Amino acid sequence: MIMDEKRSNLKHMDEKTTTYQKEIADLRKQINCHLDSLELNINKNLKDKQQKAKTTIEGFISIIDSKVKNVEKAIDNIDQMKSHATDLQIFLALREIEKDVKRELSYIKELKTKPELKTVDVQLQVSNGLKSLQKDVKVWGEISIKTFDSSVCTEVTTEKQAQMILPGKRREYVTDIHSITLKNNTSFKVQCENCSLTGCEIVPDGDLLLVNQTDKTILKYSQSGSPIKEFKMPWEPYDITYIGNGNIAISLIDEMKVCTFNTANEHFETIYVSSEKVWGIAYKDDQLFLRYGTMGIRIISVSGTLISDIRFDSNSTSHLCVGNSGQIYYQIWREKSVICCDRQGNIQWTVTNDLLTKGFGIACGLNDIVFAADKAGSIIVISSDGQQRKRILDKSSELNLPYCIHFSDKRNQLLVCDEHDGQVFLYDVQ
């Protein structure tokens, strides 16, 4: 019902506000820690440079002091010789004293060319970035209210030539996986010499985006399989997810980065630099979910701020997806299993069965029904509670090595890509 959706909308906004408040506080802590670290480093650098200069000056003072004492000693020796020595002894001694005096005079003359005579001062040049912080950074960020299409539909009837809108009801989703059927909408083959399709997406206007990792490209195709455009990337992309307004987020394994790319103006921007490799990527509620290194899953904001981590042995997990209820799904191919967990990492259910051989890609929709790709040549469908599963596509459907898949809630379509032969399949889910 409309009221149910609006109440859900209010609850969602409350949750998002709490998340953003935590994100703001966390970022403030990170900034404070960073400034504290900069302060400690500059103070240490200041003391080190001052101590080095001080040691040099004190060493020079010691040398001059020694020279002064030598001169004073020579003068004292002359006075003593005048009182006790013979003229011959005085003559001989003065020759030695003259040598010492010449040596000291030569040292004094040479001081003009030595750096030790220069006056030393310590100076601090504050970073321009810090100087301009208060001047240039006027706001923390921008708050905006976005609107999205409602999942509520209305039925219109005409009575006595007047229109009446009946109470709305939600679009009905399939709950029984055995009633799901796939109708082949189109299939085509990506034409390129080096093909490795590792990620895919159906964007809201229906166009298909395919990641060709080997060729460092993101390919744009129409629903009929006609090529539209090829976007050349600076590095090898692995996976993509649509984040709105023509923007996609891209994971880069070797570069250990997450970037955004606008398919309209082709603006490319790095939003997150990782310390580990980033594999699969998914988007939900202004958050990005990353299959992160060997650690598990990392959740960040679309601005690149760390939110939380979910830790598990993820060496045999490549992709992930996030359901409409916020649950996270991923495959562990070594264990032939599909996992469902919440955003705190608590396991909700695990499906392990002989239908899976080597699973990689995963997608969800239709009331959190899960589609899992098996490189053995099949697609498995699993109910939202993990209690039902069945093989919905196999090699008889011409699948070879299905690696990445994506489900579009808006269009009720499933996109399946073979990894190495460039074969792409688009199905209408009924």
C-alpha cells in the first residue's frame, strides 16, 4: 500500500541520516588523527633539524675556544721567557711561536669561505594546503534530496466519465523459484581479439555495460546486441556497478582503486585508494560494497569514506551483490556454497549443494531471489530464505563459462556473460 511504502520511506531516511551522522563523525576523527600525525611529524622534524644545527655550532665554538686558549698560552709563554730565558732561548722559542701564530692566522682567514662561520637560523614553511584549509573549505559537503520512481502502482478506473484512483499496491514479485522462467531476449558475441568479460550491468535506460578486463575497456551495447560505444580505461577494470546520474563505480584489481566514470561526459575520478586488491563491487543506499583483498568485504560511502568491514576467508570469492532488504550475497567456490549475511557480517543462511561446481558471479532481485553463476556452464536460482534452489540454465542454453551476471529489478531482466568467448545472453525473467 501507498502508506506502507511511505512509512518504509521514512524509516529508510532515518537510517540513512544516522549512517551519514556516523560517517561525518568518523571522517572528523580521521581528519583529527591525520592532523595529529602531521603535528607530531613536523615537531620531530623541527627538533631534529634544530639539534643538527646546534651540534654544528657547538662544535665550531669548541674549535674557536681551543684556538683562543692556544693564543693565550703562547702569550703566557712569552711572558715567562722574558723573565727566565736567555736571549738565545727567546730567539729560538719565538720562531716556534711565530709558526703557531701563522697557522692560527691562516685558519682565521679561511673561515670566510667556510659554512661554519655563517649564521644559522631555523625556519618553518607551513603547507599551502593547511594555510588554505579555513579559506577554501567552506562546507563539509552538500545535502540533497533525491527522488526515485515508486514501486507502488495505481489502477485507474472510469465510472460515469469520472476517473477514480484506487489504493495502490506494490508490484508483485515471484516468491516461489519453481515458477520462475527465463525467456531469451537476445544473445550476441563481443567481437574482439582479447576478451575477458569480468563484470556487467543493465543501466536504467536498458543499455548493457560489459567489462572487458584484458582490453581495458567498458563496452556499451543496446538491448538488441548492437554495439553503441567503447570506453577505454587507463587501467584494467574488473567489475562495475551503476550509482546513478549516468555514473558507474569501477573496481581496479591491480591498481587497488575504486573509481567513478560518467558514461555521458566520460569523466573519470578516483574515489578510493585501497591497500589491497578490489574485486567485485556493488551499490546500495549510497554505499559501495567491495570484495576487498583477502580480508572479506569492505563497505565505503560513494565519497570514499570507510564505513565498516566484514571479515571472512575470501580467497575463493570474486563477486558480491546486495539485495533490496540490505542482505549481502556472495559465493565461495572452493566450498561450492552461496552465503547470505547482513551488513554486520552475521550469516543468515548458507547453501551448499552439488548443483554448484565453481561459482563466481552472483545477482539478486525479485524479492531477494538469488541467481548464481557456475563456470561449469549453468545458472542456479535460490529462494530468498535459502530453502529452495534449482538449476535454471545449463549448457543446453549455449552457456559455456558464465562468469559475471546482473539482474535489473526495473526491467526484470537477467544479463549473463561468458568469461572468455565473449558470449552475452539477455533474459526476460517471468
